[in-house]
Amino acid sequence: MEQILNIIIIILAVLLVASILLQKRGAGLSTAFGGEGNVYRTKRGFEKTLFIATIVLSVLFLSVAFVNVLIRQ
């Protein structure tokens, strides 16, 4: 059972990293260094789907990690 959970954690980690890296850059400190000054912009289409998928993947990753810790004890 532990091996299956470890494989699931690795797959979720790779998917989570990929979904984070695919998101559009330009947030954060970009306005301090001459970036665009967009105050608020709604997410649409694929960007919104990717954002929601990132949240779901992070929740799944944390859930499986906690289950894995509980099984090992």
C-alpha cells in the first residue's frame, strides 16, 4: 500500500509542478520593476481551468501525503 501511495505522490507532484509552471508569468513583483500595472484581471478559458486544476492537484497532493503519513505510523 505504501508503494502505491508513493507512486501517486510522485505523479501528483509532477502534475502540480507542471501546472504551476504553465501558468502565465507576470504576477508578483513585476509591477515594481516596470511590468504592467494591471490591478485586477479575470481568468478565462484555459487559464481558469489550469488555475482550478492547480488547486485540485494541491489538495489531492496534501491529502495523499497525510494518508501516507498516517499509514506509516
